Amino acid sequence: MIESNGNDAPHAAVEQMFKGFHERGDNKSPNELKRDHLAGTTRELLDAIIQLSGDVDEIEEATLLVREAELLVRKYVKRGSSAPTLAPTSEGSFGVGTSFLDRSPLIGSMNPVAPPIAIEIRHAGEGESGIASAIGRVTFDAIYEGPPGCVHGGIIAAAFDEVLGIAQSLSGNPGMTGQLTVRYRAPTPLYQPLLFEAHIDRIAGRKIFTAGTLHHGKTLCAEAEALFISMRPEVFERLLRIRREASE
């Protein structure tokens, strides 16, 4: 259970998580690195399943082996063990990496459904533009296919939401998506390196306006704009509490 400090002001640890959840605060532990490896192996399995062309007996054999692995992993699932904590670890983190970055369905290294998108944060003054931005690099494989040989448009929209969301977090007072507009300019190919770039366009009160692009080489595949509504830290704390209570 997340403890409150008895008033409406957020716990200091929550405020630190809230303002900096887009960047990991510590190095990964051996346990986290092993979970990354497990997720990566599962991604390879998902790619193999979507391309499977075996006969009935071969598919049944594979199904039994996958089921056996699932039951083995489920033996070690502990409810509530991966929920956010406000108590700092020995390394000084607040559960930020595992709870947010690593679990994301788009960038999460521990989430087998994530491609995952590798994120680079460029602070103001860095890079060609000189403005703070989020850079996302990714290669989508067959499980993300929409049109033949191309990335599904809904996956592209979700990826924009994630990368633009990280960009708006650079404001120091992040929020939640209020509106997302994507314009598709050219087919986005599978199995090719892609580049997302996102930045804050302007801020008006609690409204954070962002913009971004998706390129394959020099080809503009899509561009997007999003509006985020800044969240108060105490709302963020309440969401953490609800999430933790639901997992216990």
C-alpha cells in the first residue's frame, strides 16, 4: 500500500518519479537484465509463431512446449511485486525503471510485446535542432504487419503517442494524451531501421503541444501532433496507489 503524507501535497518520492519518469535513474540489476533476456527470447518466439507453417502435429508439439514454459514462469509470479514503490532502493531509484520504462508496450525492454523502441533524450542545446527532443529508433518485425510488408497504421500511432509522450515529459510537468493526430505520408516498411523524432512545440498553461516525425532513411513515412494535459503530482500519486492496490 502506498502511504500518503496526510495531506494533498504529493510525497517527495512521487514528485521525483512524476517529473523524471522518462529517464531511468539507475543501472539495471542482474534480475532486470535476465528479465530483459527473457522478454527478448519471447519476442523471437512471437515472430516465429506469426510465420509458422508447420503441420498439425508440429504445431501441437510447439503448443505443448510453450504451455509448459508459461506454467513454469507463472510459478514465480508474485502479485504486487512489480508495482511502484515510494521507498528508494539501495541504488537510489524509486522503482521508476521497472514500473514505467521497462514495462511499456512500446519501449519496454521487459515487455515481450514491445518492439522495443530505443529512446534517446536530447536536452536543449544538443543535436542539430538545439531544442529538447526525444529520439526513437526501432525495427518492426512481422507481428506488427498491417498492409503487406508494412507496419500497421495503429502501431505507428501508438508509437507516436509514446515518443511524443516522452518529449512532453521534458517539460518537467508531464501529463496525459488529450489529442493525437497522425498523417501518413508513405508506407512504413517492416524489417527496416526507422527513426522517430519528437519535441515540444509550445506550452499554454496546462496544455503541452508536441510534434514529431517518422522517417525511413530520407523518406518521411508519417508525422504527428499531440496535445497533452499536464497532470498534477497528486493525481499521479493517486494513480500509483490505485495500481498498487489492484495488484495486491
